[in-house]
Amino acid sequence: MVQVDIWSDVRCPFCYIGKHNFEAGLEKFQHKDEVEVIWHSFQLDPELKTQPDISTVDYFVQVKNVSAEEARQMLGGAQKMASEGGLEMDLERSMVANSFKAHQIIQLAKEKSLANELEEALFKTHFSEGKNIDDEDVLVEAGKSVGLDSEEIREVLKEEKYAYAVKQDEMQARNIGVRGVPFFVFDNKYAVSGAQPSESFLEILEKVWDEKKPSKE
């Protein structure tokens, strides 16, 4: 079994792209059924204040002190990569939202082996549908779509049951030197940072597998 640990933030466009590129590489991997993917929480900006009335473009204008056109150019790379990968991503519509609540629900989904499905649902919620991932009702809707119980989601958020687990993931990331996401660790041996091409992910999967299963003379 090959273990792949992924640190990601659902408000990060390159994390969404990286997820799909990794999955495209995994799909071509001959031993894909023997790969275990473990998702980890990572907030790019834990102090971010949710602002449902402004878009990511508007936010860049504010924090980077640039024009709207310059902001669009800065975000254009992510938009282009998403389009090339067949992803629907609308950074004009995506809201500025703190992802701490979303990460708590991901931790819940992780316990029920639904983390990958929820990651995908939340990425779509944020980037394609332009919904507020810091809103409880939005998180309940996303959670229900992958099979989580709505009342359990509300209870988790009310009591912050997984707040510590989120912080633990982030501490682990700091301990191994993660400074940005997406960040992939293969079998606790090889690290890959960023939304690399699917071929790169396939190559490292094959490398790890060959080292685990050395050929016999």
C-alpha cells in the first residue's frame, strides 16, 4: 500500500487544480487500488475575515493594492490552469471566506472515509457555485451531498469537535516544513509541492511503488 498525505485548503484554487492533476495521474497508475489518500487541513490565512459581499478579485485589489485588471491578471494563471484541466472555476464569483469551519467538517468526513468526496464538493461549492464556505447551511448542504448527516454537521460546528484535529494537521505541516499548499507527501519519503502536472504525480507514484516492490533477479 502506498500512502499519500495531502495538505490542502478548500479556498485555494491551486489546491483544487492539484487535486484533479493528482487524480488524473493516479488514474493512470497500474496499482491505483493500492494507494491510500489521507487529507490534512491547512489554512492559508487563519485570520481571514469572511466577507460574502466581495469576490476574490475584489479581495486581491484590497490586500495587494492593485487595480481590478491587475488582480485578474494575477489570478489568470489559476483560471487558465483550471480551464485546461476541465475544471469550472469562477474567481469573479468565489467569495472571500474563512475555511476553518469547512476544515472541521472535512475532519468529520475523514473519520467516515468521505474526505475525498467532501473536498471535491467544497471546492465546487466555493469556486464553481460562488457560495460561502463559512456558512453553516452551505456546509450542511455540501456535507449531505456526500452522505454526511446534517444534524451531526451542525453539532460538530456548534461544539467545534474537530477544531483540535485541524490545528494538529497544521502543526504537523509546520513540523515538516510546509509553507504553502497543495503539499503532497508520498509514503513519508517524497514531497511534492504545488499543482504539478498529472505526469509528475504518475512518475512519483511509480517510483515509490518500484522502491517498495523491488524486482527479483
